[in-house]
Amino acid sequence: MSKDSKKIKTRDASDGALGAKHLRVGWCFVALYLTMGLCLEVMHGFKVDWYLNVSNETRRLMFTLAHSHGTLLGILHIVFGLTLKGEGASDASWARRAGACLTGAAILLPGGFLLGGVVIYAGDPGRGVLLVPVGAALLLFAVVTTALNLRKN
Amino acid sequence: MDFELLSIGLLLSIGAVFALRGMWSEGEGRSRWLAAGLWTVAFTAIAWAATDYGPRERALAPLTDQPIELNVDGYVSSRACEACHPREYGTWYDSYHRTMTQFASEEAIAAPWDGIEVQARGVDYKLEQDGDEFWVEMDDLSHRGGGPAPRVKRRVVQTTGSHESQFYWYASGDGRRLSLLLIYWRLLGEDRWGPLDGCCITPPDSGQESETGRWNRVCNRCHATHVSPRISDEDGDGFYDRWDTHAVELGIACEACHGPGGAHADNYRDPFKRYSAYSAEEGATDIVNPGKLDHERSSEACGQCHGILVFAGDEGRERWRESGFEYTPGESLHDSRDLVMEGDGQFWSDGMIRVSGREYNGLVRTPCFVNGEMSCLSCHGMHQAADDPRPREEWADDQLHPGMRGNLACTQCHKEFDDEAYLTAHSHHAPGSTGSNCYNCHMPYTTYGLLKGIRSHEISSPDVRASVETGRPNACNQCHLDKTMAWAAEGLEDWYGIDKPSLNKEQREVAASILWSLKGDAGQRALMAWSFGWESARLASGTEWSPPFLAALLSDPYHAVRYIAERSLKDLPAAKGLRYDYMMERSGRNAGMMQVLKNWGTKQGATNSRAAPELLIETDGVFNPHAMQQRINQLLSERVDPPLTLNE
């Protein structure tokens, strides 16, 4: 077996691996943030003041945003993984860069909202919300990178 | 490092591990360093912003110089109610009850503030806003030495009112004791500043006080929810030196009417209990619903504020000074406080209430309450009904049920008056006319407050004898401003068999409104000034004859009377081009009065030479303005005008 064919085989193996990794990460995020949704419903059910009291409206908003963004980013990971598999693009360096940014966004964006709701300052969220724009920038980078490179392919 | 910063750092690091690793391993040369650089910038920006985040400091700064909100005694504040009762919470939120007292804020302060300069009663007030703080620069009111008072800056921390007028309280610097700013903002589209003593009937030479401590001692009783005044004389020198007032909530909130809600909120956190209660359609038993109390108890919930009450004993007063009122809705109000039913400054001499905000005093004298089941809630609702089509603003103005400005208020019990013929036979007024409105005869505007006439809230019948004996305008003459009391007495005798009282020459020959305007006390004059602008009275009496009498009130010694007269006059032709402000110096006010008289006299001379002695219009074929002015001056000289304060 030549060096070239070995290299190609390795790439073939990693091809599926990156797509599968994002599928796995995506489902994990969906599971995590759907569980969070369940927790929010429980807090509604038991009228937990810490969540529902009108003076905690900011917390309620932040948690709702964390739940929706987390779930959405999980789904985006799944879509990204399926895209890589469908397009056979896992070996491309843009895919690894976009994937890394997507993972960073999935941590920082909903995480920022979540943290911004844990500690609140009256009508203002906690400082964790500062992570949100960083996560949003990563997400934007990942989405734009994917869109441009898929078009090239 | 606190928990929050630690969590941010941890999350950012995890994000960095994933994002940066991928970008680093796949990037080349310059792009690697670009990614690392961007990440470093982001990290630094977040670190800087997180340590310099403004709201944190503001939220954590303790309020030491103003009353605060604190849940005590089983009260949990409206914030706990919204989760289960969003509609009720929403209607209350849009009501003027909520905004009766507010922390000073951009949202709460209705007046223009930053950079505004106001001059009132010879004092300059300079208003400034610094971020979310509101300041006023003014003369030091505590200055007692010689020479001019030094200028001081005070922080405005609290507001009172949001519907008709708004008043401002500043931190006195003595504990949580507040002082009142001596200017107030008039709302309702009038949008103007005025001196504090111009808002009420108070003798013009009584001076202005900053009322330091008044909010802590008096106003909070009704303008906030479950207040603990926490006022005491710690060193025994006879003066209060501890001012540590707190309230469950500023403004009149849910628990003012429903009582403490802590047990109810705790109980119904359990969703199974809630849904069980829904399906059983049963009401909660662990909280008071005034709508389900009998008419006396439910009215007492309103009467705790809308009545004139005194402590039943000194012990009760002492306990109140520390921990507030013991009364909670559903209990008998009269166990802890006595209802006052007479007294100068608040009542007509026969015991009918004459100042606003005390409607409970009128209700308890009403036969429909005494012999029937009428309550405040017969007409008013504290929550707008879901099927009420009116805009929220319209409902919030008086919080009446739909139709309650008309005869439905009475016909919900007195159903016979639903029949138009029956109603006409009774009222002797055309159906649909203002004289056919039950209220206008049976609950006239004989209460004064908020710079206007307000319905008495005591259902009574028109009575000229009562007018003669108490000076209170009767319903007939308050609408038919151009008629004499003799005319009203004859009508009442013809229609209802009411005996005519004995009347003097003036009462027989001069329109009652003119007598009350020129010879009445300040309260009567204020009511008449308002009545001249009341649309129903204008329809019944016309407006072409009234300017001379409103003009006379433009130079009234009482600021409030002048204010109301100016407002009633301004849309009449005689006021065209009028240069007048109710707080002008006397010479300016007199000039304004003369201008109105000139405008009116010119028109009157040209268009109407009909004699009307009851309106002091004398003619010999040609209108004689001098004869009229002489009669006005004569009546003014007969005015008995004792200093009058109407305690609204």
C-alpha cells in the first residue's frame, strides 16, 4: 500500500468521524436543553418565585432564551453533521474550522443566556450575558463559512 | 473572585478550547494568529466589561435615606401575584392605584425635568437629571438665620400621584424621612408647574411648608401598602428621631384590598391544589376577596382609605407608629378605627362630605347602603372585566363598570326607571338629556378636590332648604346656573311636593350660582368656578352671561379658585387674547379680569339688550355695564370669607 493510498484511507475514516461527532454533539445539546425546558415547566407548575415572580422577569427571559438557543444550536449541529456526510466535506479544513466555531457557539451562546439569568440585577441580566455576542460571532462565522464553502463544492 | 465571574471564565475557557483548537489546527500562519488575536480581544473585552458592569453597583447600593419596600407580616407584594393572576395583575398595573406612590425614576416622573427651571412664590427651582437620579436645586428651606437662604441640592426619591397631579418628595437626610418639594406638576393635558399651595383650598397667606416627615407620618397610611412607619423618640426628648419607614409596596397594591397573600401564595404553589380548585370552581379560603364579602365589609376595604377615620384609642396609634395598621380587609374596620362624620374643613354643616377621596363617608349615609346592599363595588371594579370593550385608559379613570356613568348604576336595582316614560314622568326632563341622568340630581358635584367638583357619593335628593342652611349647592341650581333658588324651590314643590324654604330677597332674585360665586366661601367659589365649565351646566344654562362672574373669580384670593376659573373661562369668546396666569401678581390678575369684562361688555352691548335681573344684567334699552359692576362689587363686599382649608 502506497503512502498516498494510506493517506486517503485515513481521510476516508475521518470523513465520517467529523460528521458523526457533530451528530453526537447535536443530540447531546438537544437532550440537554430539552431537559432544561422540562425544568422550566416544572418551575411554572410550582410557581417558583425565583423564576416567575414579576421582579424576576429578566431571569425568565434569559432562561427562555437559553432553552431556545441551546435547542436550536443542537439542531444546527445535527444539520451540520448531516451536511458534512451528505457533501463528503469532512476532510476540508473549512469544515473543521466551522465545526469548531459551531461548538464554541453552542457553549457560549445559550450558556451566556443561562448564566445571565442565574444572577440578575433588577431589569438587567447578569454579566454572563457578555458571552452571548462572542457566541453569536462564532455562530455567524461557522454559518457563513459553511455556506460559502458548500457553494464552492 | 465571585461565583458569577468564575462561571464566565470557565465557560469562556471551554468555548476557547473547542473553537480555538479547531481553528488553530486547521489554520495556517497568519489566520492562526488572527484567530488567536481575536479570541484574546474578546476575552479581554469580556473581562473588562464584566468587572465594570454598571447595574451591579446600583442594584446593590443600600437605600438608607428613603422608605424602602420589605415583605413582612405575611405580605408578599404584587410581584408574587402576577404568576397566577396575570389579568388581574395587568388591570391593577394600569390603574392609578399602583402609581399613587412610586420610586422616582424615568418611568415614574411625569414632569419634564432635566434642565427645567421653575419659579414659584419667589423661589427659583432648578431641576436636573444625573443618570437615573433626579435632583433639585433650591433655597434651603431650613435656613433660619438672617440674609438670603443658601442654595442647596436635594435628591428627589419618590413621587405621589400620576393621574391629576404629581408631587415630589426629596430625601431630608434624616433617616428615611422625606420632605415635599414646594412645586407640583399638573397633569390631564394641562401640563404646568404650580406652587404647592395652589393645588388645594388653603388660605393664601398660610405659607408653604416642606412637610418634612409628613409622608412617613400621614400620607403612607393610604398611599402605600402595609406600611410600617417605624417612627419613635429614642432619646426621650419629645421629638421623633428614628425614621425608618418601610412598606410592603409603594402604591396601593393587591394586598391593600385582599390582605396578606403569603399563605395563599405558598398554598397554591402546588399545581395539584390549583387545578383541583379550578375544577371545583371554588374560591380560595386563605385570602380575602372583597367582591365576595357582604356590602358593609367590602366597602370597609375601600373605606380604610376613602373615609375619614381616627384611631379608636392611643394604644392603637402607638402600635401603628411602629408596625402600621392592624386592620386587614374582611375584618371590621370599626374595631380599630372610628369613622369621623363631622368637622370643619371636611364636611358641610349637615354632615355631608365636602372633600374628595372620602367617598366612604358619603356611602354610609346613603339609604341604598343603609337599607339595601349597595357597596362601592356596585359601581366600581378594581379589575377591568375581560369582556369590557373600553380602552384601559378609559376604565382606569374612576374604575367604573361599563355603563356606570349613566342610569344603569341605579337601574340595576331600581328597574322601573328602565322604562323611558316612567323615567320622564319622574325626572321631568327629556329622555337622554343631562337632567334625565339620575346622578345629576341624586349625586351632584358638591364635593371639592383635585381642582374640580366631584360627585358627593351620597345619594340624596335635590333640596333648596339644605342649600340655604349649609351653603351646599343643590343639584337644580348647580346645573341651571342662571336660575334663582326660588325658581328651584318652586319646581321641586310643583313636581315632588317638597315644601319651599324661606328665602331672602337675594335668594329670590339673584341666580344662586352668582351668590355662591361672589358671596360664598372659598369652597363654594371653587365649586361654582368648576360648574361654569361643566358641560351639562353649559347646555342647561348657556355661557353667554357667565364671563363677568368668572372674571370676578380671576382675582380671587385663593389660588385654586383662580386656577379653576381660568380653566372654565379659557374657551369662552370673552377670554380671547386673555393674558392671565393664576399665579400673577395682583395687578396682573386684575388686568386680566378687566380684559375679560371689556371683551364681554362690548359684545353684550352690541348683541343683547334684554334685561335679566337675576343675572345682574340691567338695561334701559341699552346694556349698562356700570350698574352690573356696582352690583357685583356690592355682593363681593358682603362676602363672609373665613380662612378655609379643605383637607382633601
